[in-house]
Amino acid sequence: MPRKYKKKLGAYGKRNYNPQYLERALNAVRQKKYSMRRASEFYGVPYTTLNHHFHNRHPLQYGGQPVLDRECENLLLNALQTCAEWGFPLKPINIREIVQQFLNKRGITERRFQDNLPGEGWFNGFMARHPELTIKMAENTKRVRAAVTYESIEEYFRNLRDAMKDVPPQNCVNYDETNFVDNPGAAKVVMKKGSKHAYRTLDTSKTSITVMFAIAGNGARLPPYVVYRAKHIYEGVDRRGIGRKLEGPKLLIGDNLKSHLTIDVIQECEKNDIKFVLLPPNSTHMLQPLDVAYFRPLKGAWRKTLEEWKLKNKGVIPKTVFPTLLKKAVESLGDREGDNARAGFKACGIVPFNPEVVLKKIKTVDNASESSMTQVLVEHLHQLKTGPNEAPKRGKKKIKRPKGRKRQISISDEDEEFIDLEALETEQENLEINEDDYEIGNCSTDQESEISRQPDTLILGDFVITKYSTNKNHRFYINESVINKTQIVRKVNSTQIKRGRHFFNLKEEEELTLQ
């Protein structure tokens, strides 16, 4: 790590004064309150330094000079803020690479940098000079979520405004499901120095229980709906849960998941004067209060509660214990639960109704500021935004054909004398065929002349060679299915059956046909 040095006043060397006293001395001289000599003695600033600053001599700061001047750094600052607003925040290495490209395009060679690439010390200094910037852990968002349009959000808020008429905040309810896993997660522990791996004895599993939560605009929480994977309701599963209800008509706000809405649910809602407002696709990270502010602290409380139970018990969580643990996790939030719910509704522009809170997060070309973009940054952003032209193609799936399906053969292959086909599940003599379910198609006179070896009579259950035309060539199959008469080349006989497989001697039949 590069060193962080801060010079102490009074040490031997230059600039043994406070910069604030220098500004006060300059103001006193400009206002003619003191002479330059008197201001130097009163504020403790060297006379030469005060004289140089007053006449704007030697404007460079003391010590090493920055690589980028103040104007270029301000451009870079605005560009970084714009990138973050557009959903493409840059990592420290990206910023250093941008500065490297900028210096290379200007033909500037900085001897303090290796290959014109700034080091970590330069980046730390840049962050110290601009306290309005900070480093945070970024969450990945899919491109389909980032591509939510301004128009779709506006349409959603127009519908929401109409639906919220005469509906109080306590009756505006947001619902969504979430999973509670049987794993408290990793934790930092104290180990012997040099240990490669850290383990702790704790029973975990991949089991998860789905719970439907619903919160209101005033911070109230409705009773959750727990979905168990079981055929029977055991004693204790539906007890010791959260017992709170919200009466009166409601406005339900949720995503458009197919399983959330059924005909029965819609009918019951119409009977009880309950309205639905569905969120636009791929927008729950901005418009759903539960996702924005409620679920994350709840999951933290759940992991803590689950860890306490795991340290005292063995095995997975019984279904009869889950309601107790869920109630304990929710109640451990205390007053923060209501605050988080209200903060979620406020951040989503629902209660109080304020669409601009969300709309200002969506960047469009019209409200973008291009004056803060340098050419290097535009190229870098274009690379990040466009990404690959198309998603990589998956390999072809290998399909194992079941028994009784048609098999492609090549009648010109003289090396293989016998063609092996997978037979039906039953023997041919035991095959039950309904003649009403089959039909042999008709063909024209020209088509009949092309089929020289077509048999005069065919019965249901016969094997025939069929021809299927493609763009480049013909493909031949031995078939026993519903086909058109124009596709039949000739009839073939099964010579023998071994282990449910039919064998055909096509070469011998070809010689008999030619005679």
C-alpha cells in the first residue's frame, strides 16, 4: 500500500503556516485593512509567500504537481458521476486505464507512471482531492432490468394514481414472496495465522421455505403466508406465528408473476373491492418496496436467529419450529421494521405519491449531459453498454430416441449388409392397430409414375421405405407410421427379430426386385 503522509505544521522546511490564515491575510490586504507587512506579522504568514499570492506569482502548489490539471480532473469527476448514474460505475483500475489512454492520446509521457498507467497512490490522492466520491460494493443488475424504459414507468404511475384515489395509505399493500434458507451463511472467525481453510461445525442444508409477505404504506405488516412442501398440515405448523391483520378495502401492488393471479383470486378480490396494480416487467428493484428496503434487513435478522438456534440444536429446521423462528426474527427488528416499510414506499414514489423519485433514476438521451464526456470515456462507455452482439449459442442437445421411432438409413451403403432398427415395445404379432385411425393418402398420376417400385397393396403394420425431400437431397427411412402414399418407395420385410429389434436385408431384397 502506498504511504499516506501528512505534513505537520512547525516542522523544518517550507509552508509552516495554516492555509486558512493565508486566505485571511489576503482578504485583509485586499480590503486595505492591513498593509502587506502588517498582515504577514499578524497572521504568521511569510511576507514573500503573501506577496507572491497577492500578485499571482508562482501559482503552482508546493511539492509535486498533479498529472491532470484542475479542469481535466473536474471533467473526469463529472464523467465518473455520469457513469454511475447510467448504471456503469467504474472500478479503480478502469479509472487508471482511462487516464492512461488520455495521456497516450495527448502524447504526454509521465515518468512517474509505468507505461503511463497511474498507480494506486495516484488514485488515492485523486479520491482525497474529491471527497464527493466514495467507493461502495456494487450489486450486479441484468441488462433487461437496466433497460427499463422511461415511458413504461410513466404509464405505471399514471395507472397507480387512478387506482389510489380514495384509498388511504394503510390500505396500499405491497406483496411479494421470499425464501428463508436453512443456512445462516459464512462468518468471520479467529484462526491460527497461516491456516488455509476455516471450518465451523454447524448443521446446514439446502432446504428453503417460501413465505409471502405484505406491508402497507403506513408501515404495518400483514400476516405472512407460509408455503410448506408437504401433503399434510402437522400440529404446530400453523401456530405461534405472526397474528396481525389489516381490515378494510385494499390496493394490492405486486409483480406480474403468473402464479400470483388466478381466476379464484380475482373473483374474491372483486367481491371484496380489492384493486390490483401490477408492476412493469423487470422493475421490482426500483418499484417494489419489499425489495427496495424491507427484505434485506429481515434476511439479516433471520440469519442471526437461525445461527442461535443451530448452535443449540442439531439437524434441519422442523416445520413446527419455523413459525417460532420467523416470528422471533421479525420481532427482533423492533421499530426498524415499520421504518423500513415506510422508507420502501417512499423510495418507490408510492406513499407519499411522488413519481419523480423513481423517474430521475432512469437516464435518457434527452436528459444526459454530454458536455462532461471526453472522447475516451465515450468509447469506454460504449464498450460497456453494447457488450457482446449476441449471446453465445448453446450446443445441440443430444436426444436419445425412444423405441419404435423411425431411423434414418442409407440404401447406397454397401458396407453394412443389415440395418438394425429399434422395434416397438411389443412384438409385431401382438401389435393392436385400429384401422379407423389410419389413412393412406391419394396421389396424382404424375406422382404415381415416379414411384416405380411402389407395392400395389399395403396392409396396416407393414414396414416401408419412405422418402422425405429436403432442400439439398432426399432422406430415406424405414417407417411404420401414418404417411402419404407419395412418400412410399417400396415395401420391406423384416427377416428376423432379436430382442425386440427388427433386422432387414436390403441388399438381398434389392436383387430380388431387379430380377
